[in-house]
Amino acid sequence: MAGSKFAYVRNFELPDPLLQETYIVLRIDGHSFHRFSEDHEFAKPNDVRALQLMDEAASSVMETFTDITLAFGESDEFSFLFKRSTSVYNRRHAKILTSVVSQFTASYVFNWAKHFPGVNLKYPPSFDGRIVLYPTEKVVRDYFSWRQADTHINNLYNTAFWALVQEGKQTTAQAHEALRGTNSAQKNQLLFERFGVNYNSVPERMRKGSVIVREEVVNEDGSPDVGNKGKGGKKRVPTRVTVLHCDLIRDEFWRERPYILL
Ligand code: ATP
Ligand code: ATP
Ligand code: MG
Ligand code: MG
Ligand code: MG
Ligand code: MG
């Protein structure tokens, strides 16, 4: 098709390829969710409806982008790992980042009413996103360990903070002051001695965040369901997007799932 005399402007667009043979990690985070969570009366410290909605939006991203092998989420954020060899959108940075953030946001809004029945969405939520390239398996594992350690630190703090406010009838300023400079052991002790809460009995969803993987579909007799032949006659192993709330810092998690670091 012959271009118009205006078509030269296209040449101002610059290529933005992501380096080959590196792991693409894409993290999204809710914009001003401190305010959004108050405006929509999220339960504190953890509104389970909101966490499940995040999981559903992330699962929809994984259904759409089949080269994502792992996702991890907590609070208003989710991280996605692409397999090292992915050629999705020819590894164009902006195309990948905007498409994932848009799919996530659209799915969050699309599924809002299912998770928050009877609660009106007062305004459209939005998410930001960034991509970081990681060169080695070690640094990818350390990235996800960093996020899960963060989940633990935040959740222990928030559990103690909201116990002081909700049960202890302290103001938020007093609760902040009471927790200033305390270490994990002291927060655990405070929860147990003042509020009878054993932190280890807080649900794993809160303590570990959400880990989304692809699990093999297994037949009733335990054999893997290899399903129909895929494109090019290759046998395709069907996999199901599965949400877990487990430890991903330990070696076992990665040993059991070698496909994550393909
Ligand atoms: P920014 O736009 O800079 O990300 P933010 O207000 O979103 O600002 P974050 O550090 O991302 O700040 O923190 C998200 C906040 O959203 C949490 O501190 C918490 O107040 C709230 N939040 C997110 N998810 C939940 C949830 N499931 N239950 C209760 N509160 C939540
Ligand atoms: P890609 O994901 O590569 O952008 P695409 O299918 O979105 O693929 P585009 O070149 O962006 O391809 O074209 C958008 C197409 O969407 C149009 O060709 C047309 O078929 C359809 N479309 C968009 N807006 C309208 C509209 N208002 N009415 C009817 N069809 C529309
Ligand atoms: Mg942010
Ligand atoms: Mg945020
Ligand atoms: Mg956040
Ligand atoms: Mg289009």
C-alpha cells in the first residue's frame, strides 16, 4: 500500500527491544491504593476479596501470555516472569509492558462485581508497571525471594498495627509509635501476649502472598494428561494456571518446578 506524504513520521518511532537471553520480570502496582482501599472500605489489614480479585486479574494475564511461567502477588502488586527465550511481541519493551498492564487492569475492573458484590466501584483504578531484565537464575530467584520476604515483613507489621488499633483501641499514631523500632520477635510476642494471636496461625495467603504457576493436569489414575496434539504434531502438555500460597524462597519450590526457569 502506497503511503501518504505524511507517512515519514513513522520513522521517528524508535525500536525498543529487550536484550535477548535475559529473564523479563514485569511488576505492576496499584496507583494510590492506600486511598483506593479506604474509598472502597477494604477490611484491614487484609481484605481477602481484594486479594482474590488481584489473583484473578493475574491469572487472566497468565492465560493470555503463555510465556509467563511464574507470578507472585501481595497487596496491590504482582510480578510476572517470562521464560528467558520468549519472543513475545519480538521482545518489544513498550508493547509487552503496556499490553500486560492493560490486560491486568481491564480484568480487575471486569471481575470487580464478582468479588465485591453490592460494592460500587467509585472510580476507575489504575496500575503502573515496569520491566527489569535479570541475567541469571540466581538473581531471578533472589528477586522473588525479595518480594516474598517483603510480604512477610509488611504483613507482620500490619497485623500488629491493626491489632493495636482494632482490639487495643489505639489511634493510628499511637500504634505507629508503639511499633517503632521493634523487631520481628517483639511483634510476634506483642501479638501473642496482648491479643492471643499466634502469628503462625494467620492464613498462608496473608503470610506468603500468592504464587501462580502452571501445574500439569493429572488424570484420575495419576498419569499426566497429555491431551491433544498441539501445533506441528508436537504433544502438548496441558497446564492449568494454579494459585498457591506457599514458600518460594526454599530450594524445594524451584526443584519441583524446573520449567519456571526455562
Ligand atoms: P503508590 O501509588 O505509590 O503505589 P499506594 O497507596 O498504592 O501508592 P502502596 O505502597 O502500593 O501504596 O501500598 C498499597 C496500599 O494499598 C497498602 O498499604 C494498603 O493500604 C492498601 N491495600 C492493598 N491491598 C489491600 C488489601 N487486600 N486489603 C487492605 N488494604 C490493601
Ligand atoms: P493489533 O493487536 O495488532 O493492533 P488489531 O486487530 O487491533 O490488531 P488494528 O490494525 O489495530 O488491528 O485494527 C483495528 C481493527 O479493529 C480495525 O481494522 C477494525 O476491524 C476494528 N475496529 C476498530 N474500531 C472499530 C469501529 N469503531 N468500528 C468497527 N470496527 C472497528
Ligand atoms: Mg507504586
Ligand atoms: Mg500502590
Ligand atoms: Mg504496592
Ligand atoms: Mg489494534
